[in-house]
Amino acid sequence: MKIKRLEALLPIVGVAGLLAIWSLTTWRQWVDPVLLPSPILTFKAMWAGMHGALGFDFVKTVYRTAAATVIASVIAIPLGILLGASEKIYRSLEFVIDFFRSTPASAMFPLFLVLFGVGDETKISVAAFGAALVILFNVAYGVMNARKTRLLAAKVMGASRLRVLFDVMLLESLPQTFVGLRNGISLALVVIVVAEMFIGSQDGLGHSVFEAQQLFEMPRMYAAIFAAGVLGYGLNLLFMLIERRFVHWSGK
Amino acid sequence: MNARPAILPDPTGVLAPVARVSPGRPHVTIRGLSKRFDKAVIYDKFDLDIPRGELISVFGPNGCGKSTLINMIAGLTPPDEGQILFDGMLLSEIKFGYVFQNYREALFPWLRAFDNIAYPLKMMKVPPKERRLRTEKLVAHLGIKLDLNLFPYQMSGGQQQLVSIMRSLVVEPEILFLDEPFSALDYEMTLFMRDQLQKLFIESGTTMVLVSHDLEEAVYLADRVLLLSRHPARVADFPRVSVSRPRTDATLSDPEFVRIKAHCLDVFQREVRRA
């Protein structure tokens, strides 16, 4: 009983360990304190920042990432279903999709800059481009890998092709669709943060990290990095919770 | 011609006995059925009559085409040649049920058990209210005590297969196909499910075609055992199992049962050795 209760604490062991090593390092001054501020200083900067400029940047990044993911989903999910439902269409487009999926989205910045200028459109559209391909690929695979028996069962019960698509294939593909959405939003966040650093941005977490580094405000820089980490982790967690709620049969 | 059972809106007629127009006439007639996979000839001009209202077990050597046969009859695998008629009608004109071996993949995990059972009615465009009624009626009629608000993955294997069987019965099928329905269950559950199936058969009188890889099960459940040869499959024998129903554990030591089982085993081994 006692051991069981202790086991519940296991997940925080890593966090506690990390904080301990970090504190020890700054306390013993093993690293230049200018380069690595203490955890307390960092979290103070984060607390203060989240109530001010950092909070604003955080919201900006959330907005851009969300916009990119929504656009990507709206385009990629229906297209993925179409591709997955018809093996012939998929086979003919497989190479193109695989090629652009393997192309680093960041390599598209110059092109999108020419197309959309230096505003939000460029950042969001490059992130959407990257995320869309990841989502598309996963949705198509989810549809294609629908269990054969389940499709036959629907057919035997008299379901038309369209019914099979909506009643079986779509639902069958949901777990894989969520894999795509989670990967897609992670990629979108990476692209957005990079864009905020270098594509003439005035705000956003990427801008915040970059600016703090330029001004050598190390606690603020670490605070911004952690904020980005919190965002990435939070988005992943959010999608996992949504999946568990709506795709309750996943993995069962 | 009109040997179709009453299928018109009749929510109270769950599992109404099949109309027996001419008892001597076969229910299913199979003529000149041919099927090949790549170079292997599985069926070559195969003929068979399936009698009405009987439970037929299909048994034979591995890979002889037991499942292929019922899949062709049930329209899951198109035959290369030949004709299959149900009272002179095509498959598309009749109502039938099919129970898969792999219940885990055959049920819809996103629907509760109740909605799984009612799903075929939705395909027949039965209005929602009547769907509910007919499903409830079937459940009550079968007297199966199951929490149908559960999702399939919350149920045991046997319960899931029971839901599968109920799903195939809800349309009041004229014929029911079962492809090794119990082979993914443990022994205890298999014994229980055999008796459940027998009960359903006695109550409904629906023609059933059951593929089995277990000779005891095949004979125990059957009115006739269809013994197939190695492919190209022929009917090696089609003996009648004239042991009264309901069959019980005592049946397993009944001299007639033992005799037929031994005979089937003889035929089976002769066919296996013929390779």
C-alpha cells in the first residue's frame, strides 16, 4: 500500500531531479551565471513575463499555430479521405505527397515570402503547408488501413459504398487521424516559432526568445523557451484528451 | 415462387418461423460453381442443394475451401462461374445474416452493443423508432442477459460474438452463415455458445450454414454434415445427423452421435490421405 502510494509520485522524480541539478549547478557556479540563471530567477522572469509581454507573445503564437492547424485540417482531412478511399488516386499522388512531406517546411519560407509578404500570412501558410501534408498522409493511411472484416461486415449488411465510407472507413481512420493532428500541430508550432525568430516578426514566442538573447536577458530567454515548451506539451495533451473523449475505442 | 417469409413491417414477428412452402424443396441450389485462386482450382463445376430449415456444418481438410464456399454463397467472394439461387431468387433479393470468426473486427467499436445489433435495420431503412423496438424485441425473445449499453471492447469474447450473432438475426434472415464463429473463444465459452446457437436454431428454424474446424462441434450442431474433399472440392459425403434436439452433454456419448462422428472422421481421413 505504502509502495503503491509512492509509485504515484514517480512522474515528478525527473522534474525534481532536473531542478536539483540545475540549482546545484548555479549555486556551485559550475556554469557562468550570466549564461545559466538560477531556476528561481528564471521562473520569476516567467511569472512576470506571462503577465506582460511574454503572455502577449504566447497568445500570438497560440493563435498562429491554431490558425495553421485549422487551415491544414480543413484542407487535408477531406483530401486524405478521398485519397484513402481510392487506392488509384493515392498511388498516383503518393510520390508527390511523400516528396513534399520530406521537404523541410522551413525551406519554403522564401517562396511563401514572395507570395504573401512578411506578415502573418506567410508564417501561417508555411506552417499549414507542413502540417497539412502530415495530416493528409495519416488520414489517407487511416482510411486505407480500415479493417477488412469491418468493411465486409458492413457490406454484408447491405451498406452502399458511400455508407461504408461514412459509417466505417471514416470512423476507422479516426485514431490515425489524431496521430496526424498531433504530429501536424507539433510541426506547425516548430515552423511558427522559427518564423517568428527570423521572418521580420514583432511578436510571438520565437521573437521573444530571439530578442531576449540579443539583449542578453538570459532569465527572460529561458522563460520564453519554457513557455514554448509548455505550449507544445499542452497542445499535445489537449489532443490526447480530445482523442480519449471522442475516439474512446482507440487502441482497444 | 413466393417462398419468401413474411418480411414486411412486422415488428412483433421477430424470428417468425420461416414459411415452409414445399418442405421437400431445397432452399439453396448451387450449380456449376467454379473458383480458382491463381493456379489453385478450389471449385470446379460444384453442385449442391442446401435443404431448408436445417443446420448444415461444413467440414473438410485445411484449405479445401470451406470458408470460400460460404463466402461465395453470401456474396463476399465472387465465383468465377456458376449460379447460386435461394428459392429461385438472387442473393440481393433475400435477407441473410453472416457471422464472422473475428468478432473483434466485425463489430463496430464506436457503437454500443445495442446499436451494433440494430445497425442492419438502419441499412434496410427501418425508421429509428421501429429499429429500437425490433432490437428490444429480439433481445427479449432470446432471453440473453447482457448489458447492451456497453461498447464491444468492454465485453468478453463470447459476449461480443453473441452480439454479432444477434446483429445477424435482427433482420429475421432467411439464411444465416457462420464462419467458424467460436474458434476464437476459449473452450468453456465455446461450449456455452454452442448451446446458445442451438437454442436460436430451434427457436427460429432459420437455415444455417456453419463452417467448423472442430468435428465434434460440427456433428453436435448439425442436421447434416457437409464433408468436403481436398480442392478442387467435391462433396465427399453429406450424412444426416439423426439425433434429436435439444442436444446436450449426454448427446456426446449417444451411440448414434458417436457412430456418425466416427464415420465423418473416416471420410475426412480418407480425403486427407488422398493428397
